[in-house]
Amino acid sequence: MAILPVLVYPDPELKKVSEPVDFNEDLSEVLKDLLETMYDAPGCVGLAAPQCGIHKRILIVDASRNPKVESKYGLMIIINPIIEYSEGEVLAREGCLSLPDLTANVKRAQKIRARFWNENGEEREIEVSDFEARVVLHELDHLDGILFLDRVSSLKTDVFRRKQYMKKEDKAKDKPAVPQTNAPETAGS
Ligand code: NI
């Protein structure tokens, strides 16, 4: 297991389109590393494999890490996702580990139905809404080389600087840990 380095904008690797997963390969190590990397980042609710330079259509989502929102599914390992249906439109703030200094107001569908395969190669279908749908859609964008900056209506009025999350090393010292409730509406993903 390893915490993987996360690529940061403007790394051109973030713009690549990822390949579908072929279930003949052993994904266990990659999945463990992605999970460890996501859970190591305070407040992080999602991570896509290409953010770690792995250009496969894999994403992990755990909206339950944000205590201010409802999460229907908790941790999901989502492979080769397809959005089958979406409705509504909501403008809300997002962050991203690959854009650590920024947040932005991004329009996303309010509700989606998605089909994907889990870590065992079993087909799954989910219906998620609001925050959880936003996280899935944000991560899915990474598989196609799309960042939230590509989605904002205006770079001038919809993008904001933010303070960095406190690093884990700092937490281990005397400073108090940042409570989850201090996380912005959508934590880095
Ligand atoms: Ni992201």
C-alpha cells in the first residue's frame, strides 16, 4: 500500500482521456493505493485514478466523509462508469486535489443514474443526487481529462482562492486537527 502523489494542474497528464478497465488485470493494488491516498487527504470525498497518473477509468467516492451532507452509498469503487440519466441543474462550490489552491462554482446535474462495474467486475447501477451526484460527476470528468476550470462559466467570478487544508504532518504536532465541519461544501476531490 502506498499514498500516491496527486498530479496538480497544469500537469498535462490531467488532460488525458483514460482507458476502460479490462478485468483480466489485477486491480487490487491500484485500488488499495487509491483508497489510501483519498483517505490520507483531509476532507477528500473522491479521487480518480488519472489524478495519480493511472489512466484507467476508475474512481472512488466517499461522500460520507462530509458530515454536512447525506450520503446514500458511502464508499463506492466505480469502474468504467456510464451516466445513463441525469436531471436538474445545481450551481455549487467544488474543490479538487489537483487544484489545491482553488474552489469554483460549478453547474452539475441534481440527480443522476449511473451504471458501472465494481472491484469484483460486477455490474452495478446507482441513483444519486445533490452532493453525492456532484462528486461522482466531478470524478468522472477526470477520466475524460476535464477539470472544474473547464466547467466554470467565468474564470473571473466563479473561481476562488482558498486556504490549504492543514497537512497531516501538522496535525500530528501540537496544533489541533481541523474538524470536518470546517471543510467547505465540497472538499477536494
Ligand atoms: Ni478533482
